[in-house]
Amino acid sequence: MRFLLASASPRRAELLARAGFSFEVMPVEVDETPGASETPRACVARLADGKAQIVARRHPGSVVLGADTVVVFEGRILGKPASEDDAAATLAMLSGNWHEVLTGVSLYRDDRHVSDIVSTAVHVLPLAPDEIAWYVASGEPLDKAGSYAVQGLASRFVDRVEGSYSNVVGLPIASVCRLLKELGER
């Protein structure tokens, strides 16, 4: 089976490789702007599906995986921060609170398609302003949805994860394995 990852995310590629998958990376550009009335769940489903469809059309016969992950707080999608100040504000908002990480997963092989949306609840310890400043100064939150990387320095202040840890990193591996079986590929 030729397995293609329709994503440029190094975290997704690392998770797949660590789980023993052989694959090729085939990133595609899609507009990731949520629609005005689009729910976070609908957004991740649409984006994962769109990425996978584009690559599947270009590579018939291949199994194509598309995924999209968002961080949701009080019903609002928290994207990647636009600046250090934006990252600090996001971290202050998450401080001492629960939030949700949603990932849409979509697999195609020609006309066959399976998909899933995985939700994980994450709790962040209360953070002092100097802790937020230290973390922002590290540079780690600047290209991360929700302004943190649970597998990195942010592991210091994420005290609870209810659900798939790999989902919080960027790809729910168990869901991918289940969907591959549904598609008849594993």
C-alpha cells in the first residue's frame, strides 16, 4: 500500500513514523479560515477531508490521510498566535482552565472514504505572568495552535489530558489505525 500524508506537519509525520508507518509526505495548501457560522467540529472535518481529497485525486490507488487539529476554548477556535503578545494572551486565557483539542481525520483510497473527529480535554495549571513570559520567550508557542506544544516545554504546565495524548500533539494514532482497518488497509 502506498500511504500518503496530506500534511506538512512535522509532528504528524513524527507520530506516524513512531507508530511504525511507512509513508510519503504530500502537503497541500488549503484555506484554513473557519467559515463565519462553522462549528469547530465542522471546520476540522472539512479541512481534513479537503486535504485528503486533493492528494487522493492526484495519486489514484494510494491511501491518503488528511488531518486538521484545532484548539477550542469556550466554543472558539484558538489558532496559531500572530505575535508574542497574542501567544501570551492565549496562554493567560488557558491558564487554570480546561479546553478541547479536536482533530478531523480523513482517509481516502479512490472512491472509498472513512473519517473521524477525535476530541481530547486538556487542563492547564494556573500560570503566573513570569511563567507565561518565559514560555513565550522560548519561541515554542509561536507556530502552535493554542500557543503551546504539550510534547515540549508546555509539558510543565499541562497537568491533565483526558483522551488521546497523540491527538493533542497533532494526530490521534489509534483513530488512524481503526480507520485504516475500516478502509480494509490494515
